[in-house]
Amino acid sequence: MRHSLLSKFQGTILGAVLGDSIGLQYQRQLVGIPPQAEDLEPILPLTKHQQLTIGGATFALNSLNSKIPSGKDSSASGRLAVACTQSLIRCRGLDLKDWRDTWETFAKSEIYHPPSTEFESIFNPCEAAVAALPAAMFFHENKAKLREKIMLAIEVWPNENKPEWETAILAVGYTIARTLKEKLDPATAIEETIAYVKTENALTELLLQVQILLEKGADLETAATHLCKSATAFRERQDEGKKKSQTNSIVNPENFIPIALAFYCFLNTPEDLRLSVVRAARCGIAGQITCALTGALSGAYNGVAGIPVEWRQISSADVKSQQLAEGREPSLWGTGSDGKIVELANNLFAVWAGVYRPDAGLDSAALARSVAAPYVIRPRKI
């Protein structure tokens, strides 16, 4: 095994969190928003092309929702992922009542200010895929059980486009699961993912385009442009079909672009998490969610050791500076530090492994005496 399963659990969550943070910082640089503190250096330098075009219309695709996140409420899906991880730990698995209570608590505290009279879905499919990462990790062992549990989990979350949500979550979740089991072959990953999803929509079409781009060795700019054009073309065909069928429940295909770009950036350089996330940031398209998904995929593949130490230091410094400047609650998906994220991953892994008291910590003497490869420990014969 290239990396321990614990390292992969840590890498998945921490990769997603730091990817989100890096995507936000780089996106703020693109629109000219200065760092929160004078001594906080930009995490990625702008390219010459970006410096020249920063004031123009070139970066109209910075966000698929046509708005640049301000950082005050830009990681809602990540905070829901943390809450769902805590639910899995607390209930030692998927408890639908607790899962629903977790969603309702999250919705009341994070989303509706003032409360909305109509309970609407606030996540697009890519954001839902980030929120569902803990479930994908916890049920990664069996692909049939993974599908079953994900279907049950997302049934609790209100959404207007359930089939699109299912496709996005299953595509990302299945790839994460294959990676955790060390069964992911980058050359066949997209083909296997599409076969597992068992549907045809905008996402599967974009993933097929990603496979073609990877085979042709397309560069980042070419890939991003091609995927955006493909999504636009699909939407136009979809709009024509919608007029004929008189349906309004079809999701915008452009909302799938972050997943497609994440697959492209990860599979193009699967052994290099730093490069994958940097390229995802420099796409300039929905930076936070694209980088979070790329970080999760690459983190699961390379483990926590693949995450640059300086990224963790810079992100922690950014959190502290924001707290001092604005008196805000901790960032990094509401945890406040990368150490809290690692602890969360440790506890999720411990519950998955069957540890009776995950809160005792991974360094406890009891746990140290109970570590073994899967299916090796057997009941003592007396």
C-alpha cells in the first residue's frame, strides 16, 4: 500500500479544506482584493496574462453563479461536510434522524438570514458533492453500499434537481472510494466512474470530454475553454428540448464544470497534489469549489504527506488575520485550524475502523494494541 488508509482519510478532508482556502485566496487576487493582513503573502502569484487582463471581462467565469465569494459565507458546503462528519462520528454511522437534524440545524444557522418562507436548495451539484465527502469516505469499502447510503443521505437534503445531485455525488464519491481502496487507475478512472453512475447527463458528457482532453494532452487553458464551450452547447440543446417537453427541472450544465475541471487537473498530474490544485486555481472558474474537489481527489490519492506544509501554515495565518481584523468565527470550514481538520479525519477513521471510543485519540494505549490490517484481527479462542 502506497499510503496508509488513515493518511488517505486525512488527505481527503484536509486537501478539500486547503483547496477551498487556496481557491478563495487566489480568486480574491484575481479581482484585486488585498490580503486580510499586510504580512500575509499571496499564496499563488498571478500570471502575466492574468495581471494584464485583471480589469477586463476575461474573468467573467470566476464564479459559475456570476458572483465572487467574499469569504464571509463562501464555504457553506464545507461547513456542512464538517457537520456531517461529526454526525457520522457521533452516531457511529449514518443515522437518518441525526443526519436530518444536522441539516436542519445547519440550515437555520447558516443559510436563512432572514428566514425564508420557501425551503429551497442552496447548493449546486458540485457543492453537494463536497458536502457528501464524509459519507463517501465512510462507506468506501463496498460500491453497492456506497450507492445505497449516498442515496439515503441526500434524500434528507432538499433539492430541486435530485438526478443531477445524485450524478455529481456518486461520480466524486465513487472516485474517492476507489482511491481509498488503492484501486484507482488514472487511465481508466473516468470510464469506470461513468459506468458506475449509470446515467447520461451534462456531467457524464463533460467527463467524456475530459477523457478526450487528457488523451490529447491538452493544456489547462485549452481544457477549460473546451469544457465551457461544451457546457454551453449542451445547455443550448437542453433548452431546445425543454421547450418541447415543457419542463423546468433541468439543472444548468455549467454547474458541473468544477467537477469536470477537478477530474482533469487531478488525472493530468495524479502524483502531484500541489500542481493539481495550483492548476485548478489558475483556471479562474469557481475557484473555491474547483480547488476543493481537486484537493479531495488528489488528497485521497496521495495521502496527507502530499499536502505542502507551507499551505497549512499560510491558511492558518489567514484564519488568524481574519479573526483579528473582523472578529469573525474561525474559517477553514468553521474549524479554525488545520489541526482540527486532521483530528476530525482521525476520529472518522477510528469510528470506521470500529474503535469503541474514538475520542480517546489515536495515541491511546488501547488503540495502539488494536491496530492491524483488515480481516486480520480475530476473536481470541479460549
